[in-house]
Amino acid sequence: MKQLALTFAAFLFSSVVSGQNISVASPDGQLQIKLQLNEGHLFYGVELNGKEMLESSPLGLRGKTIDLTEKLRLINEERRKVEAHYEESKIKHRHVSYNANELRCRFENASKQQFDIIFQVSDNNIAFRYYVPQVGELANFSLLKEESGFKLPTLATTFLTPQAPAMTGWMKTKPSYEEEYLVDQPLGGTSKYGLGYTFPALFHIGDRGWVLISETGVSSAYCASKLSEGSKDGLYTIAFPDEGENNGMGNAYPTIPLPGYTPWRTLTVGHNLKPIVETTIPFDVVEPQYKASKEYGFGRATWSWLEWQDGSINFEDQKKFVDLSAAMGYEFVLVDNWWDSKIGHEKIEQLVAYAKNKGVGICLWYNSNGFWNDAPQTPKNKMNTSIARKKEMQWMQRVGIKGIKVDFFGGDKQETLKLYEDILSDANDYGLTVIFHGCTLPRGWERMYPNFVGSEAVLASENLIFTQHANDTEAFNATLHPFIRNAVAAMDFGPVLLNKRHNRENNGGTIRKTTESFQLATAVLFQTPVQNFGITPNNLNEMPKHVIDFMKQVPTTWDETTFIDGYPGKYVVLGRRKGDMWYVAAINAGGNEKVIELNLPMLVGDTVQFIGDDTTRESHYRQVKLSKSKKMKLTLQPGGGVVLTGK
């Protein structure tokens, strides 16, 4: 599945004077890193076609007993070419060819402790991490600070979401990566809570281009990190979790064995937004951590809880959603919280049998909680310990459950990352897929863990039921995700809510402000291999035929993704291919009509199927003949959308 062709060239340095410069460029030569050792301190900068995208930024690690930030000297440099080819059905491109130039430099401090900094530079992408060998008896490295920083030019503006305080929010369930974004803000502003910003982080460097910063390869061997508060001159650094996360249990600082690696820090750098949206760097530099116990299936699901809430968690209502999935040709039904008390294990077994006869699989919700928040929903105390978890998973395997959704995690500490990994590994042993909610950002997990499906880690669709504000800002938020959150990982948003009013009867509650065509577009714009759609049984009779027909055939896994047009927070046009069929989705967050001229060279046919809005905001369908130039003009209504399908 993967072949590597490595070319090595090593150059040994006996000593290096202050001010030594080393550089490495991408295969196309456009993206360049410049590494500098200045008076014993290590820095790097990034240029794209000679234009500075990242100014001199610090590097290094500092721990309780080891300081790898000062009095450094270079003792070795190695270079190699990396050529890798892999297939991963759960990400935005199924077949990926990764080509990069690697620079590996070894440094030594005054105490003779050594470490490596490893850079891989591909076209438009950078990944770097540290390796610390064992020197002497010390066999572990407890970190206090990772100095890795990102100093943006002062003309940059930010597209960031804040880190929430520990043990806050509903039932003390934060941080859960569910805060709102502020866009096009000046550098150095204070975040909402003063605790820095969650990954990923997007920066607009004026007319020079864009930079997306994140991390990948995070497992139980480290904690998940965030960006610090920014300085007035544009420096953001890696910051570790808050001490109060996980109810104060576990260390906020990671410890690695020696020898050992840190996770990869990643930067995607482009003249425009195309490399940002299409990047695969979170997956290019990681490896599968274990083999799949079976061939896992992905697809579409219905989900009663979203619109019908807790009152729908009963046997008869769940049968209605099994019938809905069967009518739509969907693969799954997700049964949400309280099922253990309101339905029970015995009746769940009956539901599984009922669904199996209709070609539908059942997935179940669980609370991850042991002691790290006050969320009362059950089943709980089933996922937080190995003995309870394996007993429950053995039952699920016996009765034929397809996957689990695990909710309400405690933060980003190394201890919490171990729980994520333990759940994934045990679930694989029992043939279960896993979705996480109320959780951290997945960092390369689609490739690292074969049964991992996706994570929420976003202000997701449940908020459309909870607040009118979420509906008023739905279009704005939706135009951010392809450029930021969903650019680096699968996003379990729960899209496509066709009810005009968000309650069971479609006659009360919060009001949807976007059009049906907009909702259909999110099925394509939001990428995750299992989509828990927000459609309900009444939609079959209330919606136009073309709306239901589209939802019956839209895929959830893709062979190719291409960015066409857009700007974060304003509008977006994206294309995804499944087999030989292209799905082009466009949405408008502006308050006025948006006219866009599209260039669609990937379409070879003469016609496309068009779903869009008329001036009354009603969805309509027609066939559109393409010109020979494959150019097409779209008019997007405010809060509206368009979906094109064609070959």
C-alpha cells in the first residue's frame, strides 16, 4: 500500500559558528525553510517564492532536567527525499502521492544532551518534529515548554477560535472545541478567555497568501497542544493543556520516553486558498498504528435525537428512523443518549434484528465520562475503564452493533489522549467504528486508526436546535469549515436539517435561516466518512422530490477534492469526485445575492444536474447545458446554495 524511495546524503560538521544558516526547499522549489542558529538559539523562517510567510520563529524543547533551547551547536545534518504513496478512503483524496525533501539536523547543548529537528517540505506544506535520543541513564523527558513558534508578518490577519477554560460550559464539559471564530482580526489580540487558540489556525498574509497551522501524529505518547496568546508583533507558540482539564487529574505537561519523538507541527502555505483546502499533510507524515480487524464500512445515517431530542429515544421512534434509513437507502441509524434506560439492552437487540432485515446497521451513543465532568447521560462508566469497555464491546460485537459515538471528554492532556487511543484500539478488536463528540480535534487519526470515523470538535448542528443565534450565523460558520476545521480532519457536524422549524413537529422552536439548497450543499462541503444527517420522516413528504432524490444518492467518501472559489466567512465553492461523478457545492453567507463565474474543467460531459434557489428562496431543479469552455455563472441567494452533479 505504501512504497518508499529514500535518498540519503549526510554532511558531518565538527563545529558550527553562531549565525550558521541551513535551508531546505520543496520539490518545486517554491516553498523554502531557512534554519538559523543564532548565539546558541535556534530559529526558522518560511518563504514562498521569496516572500516571507513566517518570520524568524523559535525552536526547541525545555523540560524539568533538560534544556534544549540555548547554548546549542549543530553537530550533524542529513538530507533525503521522501516519496510515499498510500490509499485512504476516509479523507478528501483517496489516492495520495507524497513527495518531500527532508532536512534532519542534530544539535547538542552545553551538557552534551542532543536532539534532532526534522523538517519535511513538500509542495505547499511543511511538517516538523523533534527527536530526543537517550544520553546516559535518563530514560524519559518530562517537558515544561515547547518553544516552537510561528511569527507571522505584521500585515497578517487571523481566523481563530479560542480555547475554552477547563470544567466550564454545560455540565463542565469544556473544552470541547466548540467556540465561535473571529475572522480577519489583527495580530496580537487577546482571545475570548485568555487561554490561546485551538488548532487549526488560519492566517491571511495580505497579498502574499495564506498559512494554516496545525499538528498531527498526536497519540497517547504526547498531549494535544494549542496556540498560545499572540504577541503584538505576531508570535504564537505551542502551548500545553490547562492544569484544570480532566477535572485536574493527570499532568498538563507531556512526558516522552527516550529515545522519543514529539508530534508533527504542520504548516500549509499557499498564494491562494487552494492548497489550504486540498492539503493532505495531516495524513502524509503519519502511519497506521494497528491493522484493521475487518473491512470497515462507511456511509449515511439518520439520527432521531437531533430534531426529535431525548423524547425520541424509545423503541418505536427508533424503528421509525430505521424505516427512514431503509427508505433512503442509508447504511445506519444512530441511537443517542439514554438508550440503555429508555430502550434497554434487550430491546436494542430486537432493534438490531429489525434493522438488519431492512439492510440497516445500528450505532450506539456512549458517555466517556468517569469523573471528568457532570454530564448525566447514560450509558456512562462503560468506556472509561478497560474491563467495563471490553465487556460492553463484547456484547456489541455479539448482537451486531456497527459502531459507537463516544461523547463528553475531559480535555487535551496526555492521559485523555490515552483514553481516546484505548477506546479506538479496543473497538477495533471488536469490529466497531468510532466517532467522538464533545472532544478534541483529530490529528491524523483517519490514517492512524483504521476504525476511526470522525470527530465533532466544532460548533455543530445540535446548536441549531438549541439557539436562534446558531441559525442566524449558520451560513457564516459553514463557509469557514472547508478552510479551517474540515481542512485538517473529518468533521462530524451532522448536516442537512430540512425542517424549517427545529422541533419534532416542524412547527416550533428555532427557525432555519438557510435554504434547502444550502442544506444539500453541506452534505458535500462537510467531509466525514459517516454522515449523521439531520433529516426526519416528515421530510419524505414535505420536501420536493429532487431534494430527497439528491439525499438518497450523495456519497460520504470521496476520491478527489478540488477548491474552486471562496473566502472564509463569505462564500465557498468546492468540488468532490466519487468515481466519475463530480459534486460541486456552493453556499453564500452574505446578505446579498452573490454572482460567481465558475471554471469547471474537470467536467467532460455537456450537461450538469442543477439544484439551486430562485428569488423566493425555494429550491428548484433543472438540467444545465455547459459551454465548450466549461464556464458557468451561478447566482447564490443570501443564505442559499447550489449543488451541481455531472461527469
